[in-house]
Amino acid sequence: MTLSSRIQHPLLKQKIMSAESAALLIENGDHVGMSGFTGAGYPKLLPQALARRIELANQGDQKFSIGVWTGASTAPELDGALAKVGGINMRLPYQSDPTCRARINAGQMDYVDLHLSHVAQIVWFGFLGKLNVAVIEVAGVLPDGRLIPSSSVGNNKTWLDQADKVILEVNAHQSAALEGMHDIYYGTERPPHRKPIPMEHTGDRIGEPYLRVDLNKVVAVVETDLPDRNTEFNAPDQTSEKIASHILAFFEEEVKMGRMPPALLPLQSGVGNIANAVLAGLNRGSFENLTGFTEVLQDGMLAMIKSGKMTMASATALSLSPTANQEFLQNLDFYRDKIILRPQEISNHPELIRRLGVISMNGMLEADIYGNVNSTHVMGTRIMNGIGGSGDFARNAYVSMFMTPSTAKGGAISCIVPMVSHVDHTEHDVQIIVTEQGLADLRGVAPRHRAELIIQRCAHPDYRPALLDYVQRAQHNAQAGQGGMHTPHILDEALSWHSRYEREGQMLPKL
Amino acid sequence: MTLSSRIQHPLLKQKIMSAESAALLIENGDHVGMSGFTGAGYPKLLPQALARRIELANQGDQKFSIGVWTGASTAPELDGALAKVGGINMRLPYQSDPTCRARINAGQMDYVDLHLSHVAQIVWFGFLGKLNVAVIEVAGVLPDGRLIPSSSVGNNKTWLDQADKVILEVNAHQSAALEGMHDIYYGTERPPHRKPIPMEHTGDRIGEPYLRVDLNKVVAVVETDLPDRNTEFNAPDQTSEKIASHILAFFEEEVKMGRMPPALLPLQSGVGNIANAVLAGLNRGSFENLTGFTEVLQDGMLAMIKSGKMTMASATALSLSPTANQEFLQNLDFYRDKIILRPQEISNHPELIRRLGVISMNGMLEADIYGNVNSTHVMGTRIMNGIGGSGDFARNAYVSMFMTPSTAKGGAISCIVPMVSHVDHTEHDVQIIVTEQGLADLRGVAPRHRAELIIQRCAHPDYRPALLDYVQRAQHNAQAGQGGMHTPHILDEALSWHSRYEREGQMLPKL
């Protein structure tokens, strides 16, 4: 298919222009809603053209910057390019770009880290102000003006509905065969007019395969032919394999005890190598007829669909490595009826996560001995990426699991600490903690016993003595009247592991 | 109505026995699910008889204790009596009893602090083990064996369904006219068999007015004629009045800006004097046709129904002062069709809270400068009460608000601190913080700007200089490469306000 043949509506054909021309339609201070979720389906030319414009403007007297709202993380061509020239004054709701991260942590850029299921609705509520422009990558435009979504849906429906102006990037590199794989739900409303979301199973289609747009709002159409930022996954290492094996053993026990059905329940899996390794483990395991209800479909889940272990997966983005992407494109007819891409307010909706009974598996930076989890802040002050959908899923899941290697930075950091330096998931929302050392099942367990379990099962042996020592002294102090025995802590020492790491480059205290 | 005339089923009449005899049917180590939510509808004789039995047993060689699961807090006759004799080995999911609290904080009793909407389902999932006995207060038994619920519903449906043995307390003191005010939903299932909950408005009835019980499981019926633990509220003081006025002004602005409808959205209000004062403020304000979707209906909401400001309220418990209770009983025909009592998994259900767009207003112990909230732990180690439903509501609300006086203990404690000593509601879930000083609107605001707002708007003037000093030094350090500027902290000092209070009885640092 040639570039222009992707744009089948005459009015929109007339709006075709260069990215440079389109970039002139965005104004200083605008709130711009861009497509893109985990490196999939983001606009590829407009942001770079805009970055060049901003760079020039900022070389002169004019200070030019915009607010960038997306689905989740994008790519160097979007977040990287705009951040590099100081073009973003505020970014939400999730990013993982090195330049963005550096600028946020240097205090040069504001970042609002939101639950991914909350973003669309708070824009509808008016809580973030007016959305001025939407910049949306699509795979094509139908003769009637409806849009074929790209490799991610994210918040595109909301951006198209809410923005005053719309700029489309029509990317001929996205397979035309994506058409029909999306399910865009147009039944959301603002309270008090909301209805139940009519979905009971992962594979239920409740919407339509196309995005709607008011053609009068479309101010520019930019043609592109560029791939998504696809990166290869690391092959599962020994640590990931061990984490996967603990999780598999847990699932087997749960099924045996009648606490989970034999086909488990819809799986949610966070992004990254460990999540991918867990899915690879499930693909080798004995479970059959699995389903996925997740935000990002990565290589591991695609392999499970291919093998037949997984019969249906729902997500908001396809974020595949080049190898897996090739497999997907070559066999798209096989995958077509086994994958549904939905808006992120649906893929991550608390109502659906609770109803379906999703099994939530997310990575984390660190957990503390009482089961609080830090997913976002390195040593309490520097943002890593963001909370993403981990809170949407963990809070409403059937079982919420968090996983990490027990140490980081070659052992200098213990991922099990006395007190986490930032809390993204509270003790009330964390049921299972897994490291390569083992799995701690915290369901129905009171804080002091959680500490025992987490230290014995999950902490690295090098750190266990220091953690036990902390616990014993905290309990001793509490018995002596300094603090309570419900959640014993030594307040002056609780965060000392982190400050020691900042000072000395290693967490381990001298005993 | 005489005592026995409340029990209209012949088989259950035969099961009538003394509380002492019924207490013999509970065994050491049992998990016992008891009725009761915020001092309403708890069993009043059986727990005391059981406490006497346990006291005797524990004077001898026999160690006797049980796990006590409830709806939420109960009363001295239940939590107090059993805790006093060391009869509780594990308590969940919420308590507010002084004896319980003391034993938990002394390490003599385990406590698992759960979201109230999670309790029923995790029992169904089998995550807490077998429920051996249910002890449920009811207002009466119909000829066909169905049960007229009491002044709270809580987890009673689940306890009756899941327990091996059932002991009923039929309390003739509860008005017979409560009959018909409850709505017990029997449509819940375990995944993957769950359906949408068919509720779209606060006043929708989706269940039936009675609790079902398998009569073969009923091992004892105990007759009582005793009032709920009703305590008077304090008259709103100046601090509460100011908090209420800030919230009213916020609502007025939201309506003016089109961010809330003129009748607002269903109100959730936590327990206690401040919550009550806010409702009193709304009752004097200009809003009309208000609704409530909350867990506990207290005096303030009853007064709003009486005045006509509120047209409908949904809750799981009626927790009224003696004065308000008298008003309620005298005018029950007026209130009958304006109040619905539901199981707590429905009153607090994430699906419904999000769909209805509930405005969530909860008290807290402290907030930090970045908007994290501690609802449960005094100085990070001692449990106060528990998280209750605050997380159910805050996470899924249309707007989540937390309120507290700016200081406690005569000014020795600042309720705005550099870092909270325990996190129950993360920065991602807290939108509005209110003290008598003012209201901080954190929607769409990045961390450093949140700190400015919270300190300027909410902190007590006596603490503002020290908080600003902390922020400035934390930012200075971050600029010098010690930590990040996203959420600047001085890790060695972040919890020093709390440890200073523990040592010196006051939080304020010397500048």
C-alpha cells in the first residue's frame, strides 16, 4: 500500500502536509495529547519537527514549551527529542526516556505520575485543563473518515474527543492488517451518567474497531513510514528463571488447594525482562487455556498465543521485539482473533480487573519488610519511570504479586529494605513478593510475621543478618516503650540503608 | 414485640439457648466471623459469654483464643471483652477498641488491616482459611427462616454463607421497622463467573431485604434486648467548621467551573467529628438534591436527609448518636425509602465507587509535603484504628479528599510533615488535602509544587518555616547532586520530626 492510499478520505487528503508545517500549528504553552504506549504507536515525525522549532525559538528570546500527555512511554523520537531541547514543561502520565528522566531529576521538567486508568477520566472531568492539540498515529483513514488505530490505543480516543485541533500521522509502516484487531469502547460517560461496562471475559468485544474523529478538527495529516521503537529482550537469565519457577510453583499450589481455577485467571504482566521470563516459564509449564488481560502485550505473551497455551489476550499496546514483531506480522491471520487492543482506560479499568479476577504480576524497585512496595523512586528522590498500570492492577487484582531480583548494582543494593524510600503500593495492596530467593505469601499475615517471611524467603542471604538485626532491635525498642509492636521501626535508622548507599555506594550496614 | 416473637421459624425457636451455652459451641483456634460495623449491629451477649469462658480456660492450662473477623469496628462488649482476656489471636479487618489497640501495639495480638471491600472476596477465595463460626446479630427471623438484618450489614452475608456453624443473636432492641431497608445482593461470584453489578444510582435496589441462611447450620439462637454502642458527637468546633468551609468553597468553585454537577455527586464521608462537621456545613450550604454513597451513615447525613438536602443515602451501617437514633426511630417511615443498607463489599465496591463518581472525604493522621497520607500508624509504629474504607473510596473516587486539623496534641504534632511515617494513600491517590488553614488542590500538580501548596495552604503557621527550611535544604542538596529534584528529601532527616516527638514530646525542630 502506498502512503497516500492509506488516506482514503478526500478532505483529509487535502490536509496532508510536512511535519514541519504541522508543527507550526502547535503553540507555546499548549497541552498536547500524543499517542504512544510503551514504545508503540507514537507519532514519529511531528515531535521531531516540533523539537527543531522549539530549539530555534529557545535560541532566541522566545521561551517555547508544551505539556505532553501520552498513553505511557514513547521513544527517543518523541520524549527524547522534545526533552532534549527543553520543550516539555509538564509530562504525564508515564515515561521511561533517559533524557526525560534526567531532566525531571534535575528539576528542569515537571512530571505528574498518574495511574494509567485515571488519565482519560480526569481529562474528561476537566481536572488537567484544556487539551489543545491531539497528535495521533494511525494505520490508515477509511473513506468515511474513521481511523484505523495503530499498534497502541492508549488514550487516543480521549485525545481525539477532547482536543481542539487534531494532527494525524498516518504510518504506512504499521501493517494494514491491524485493521479489525482494536475494540474502541464509546460507552464511557462522566458521572452521574455512567453504565456498567458490558465485559465479562477477556475476549469480549464491546466497542468498534475504529477511532472516530470530528473531521473539522483535523488541521494536518502527516505521512510517515517508520517502525516503532522495538527493542530485543534479554534472554531470561538465571535470576529471572528462578523468579519464574517460584511463581509457577505458587500457581500450582493455588490450583491444588482450589484457590485458583485450573486455567488460572487472566494474567497481567508488567513490562521488561523479568515479566517476559515469567511468561516464558508459564509457556513451558503445564497450564492450558490461559488468558491475558494486561496493558502491554510483549514477546512472552505472543509466544504463549503461538504455542496455544494462551487462547486470548487483551491489551492496549503491542510492544514486541523486532523478532517477535516479524513473527506477528507474518502470521497476523493466526493472531487476529486472539488479540484485542483496547483504550487504556478499559485495559486497566478497576471495574474490569476486579470482575475478571486478574492475576497481577509487576516488577518493582524495592519492597520493605512489612510489604510496602516502591515502584518509582530510586533512593526515594529520583524518578525511574513511573507507576504505570501497576496500581490499577495490584489494587483490584485477584492476587497481586510484585517481583524483583533480591539485589541490584552487583549486590550493592538490597531490594528488600527496612523501610522503602517511597511507597507506590501499600501493605494493604501487596499480597505476594517474589525474588530469585523465594516467594513470600503475605495474605492474611500481620506485619511482624510479614517481616519474618519476607526476610527469610526473599532477601539475599548477604542482607538477611542485617535485616534480622534491624527487626530485633526495633522490636526490642518497642518492648521498651519506644514505638509500637504492630509495625516496629527505628525511625532514625529506617532510611539509613538508602542514605548509606548515597554516601558510600553500598547499602549493607556494619553489624 | 416480645423477644420470642422475633423468631418466627419453629426450628430456630428450638435452638434458643443462653449465651453461655452458645459460647461452648466455639472452639479454641476457630475463625469466627462476627457481625458489626462501626459500633452497629454487633452481637452483644455471645462475645461476653465467650470471654468469660476464655478467661476461665486461660486461668488453667488451656490456652484458648480465636480469630475474630468482623465488618469493621464493634464495641467494648465484643472487641473489648475478648481482647481483655487475651481471647483474640488475630483480628481483621478494622478495629477502634482501646483494649484491642493496646494489645496490638504491645505485640500481644495480631492485626491484619485490610481494605473493607476486599474482605468478603478473599474469604470466598480461601485466602484466609476456613471460617468456622458466624455470630450474627439480626433484628428478627421470618417464618421461612430468612433473617431481618440489624443496624449494619457488613460482611454478614459472607459469614453466613461461608461458616460451618451459625449462631444468631436476635436483638429485640433493634427496631422491627428496619425490615425492608436492607438490600442484600446475592449476585456476587468468584471469577471467572462474575457479572457487572447492576447499579447505576445510589438508590438502586439490586438485591433482597433479607439475609439467607442454611437452617441446618444454625447451632444456636441467643435472644438479646440491648442497644448499639451509640455515642454522641462533639458539637462542631472552630477547627471543624473551618475545614467544612474550605470544602464548601471548593465544591462551589468546582460547580462554577463545570467540573461537578450542581447536585454534586454521591458523597462518601468517613467517621468522626470532622466528617460530621463537614456534613453539617453542607446541610447549611446551598447545594440541593445531594446523595450519599458511603459506608457509615452518621448524624450529619441523617440531618441532611431530614432537611431534604439529601434525597438518598446508601451505606452498610447506621451509626447514630443516641439523639439521632431517637430521631431516626421516631420518623422511620420518613427515612425508610431514603436509606439503603448494603453489604460492605457493595457499599465499598471499586466498580460502583468509580461508576457513580463518588466524592470521597476521609480523615487522616498526617500528610506529607508530597501528598502521601498516613491514616493508620501513630509515629509509624503504633496502629490507631485501621484503613477502613478510605482506600476503597479514595482510589476510585471522582475526587479524593483527606482532612485533618493542621496540628494535634495541643500543637506538639504537626499533621503536615516532611515524610509520613507510614503510607496508606500514596501521592497517586490523594487529590485534595484540607486543614483548618486551607485547602491544597493537588490535581495535575508535580511533587515540588505540591510541597509549596501543601505547606502554604495546609500547614500550621508555627510549622511552615521549618517545613520550608526542609524543602529548601532538600532541593539544595539535590542540586548539589545528593538525590533527585523530582521528590527532594533529606533521607537522614525525613522522619526526624517523628523521632523528635517520641524523644521530646514535640515535633518542631530548632531552626
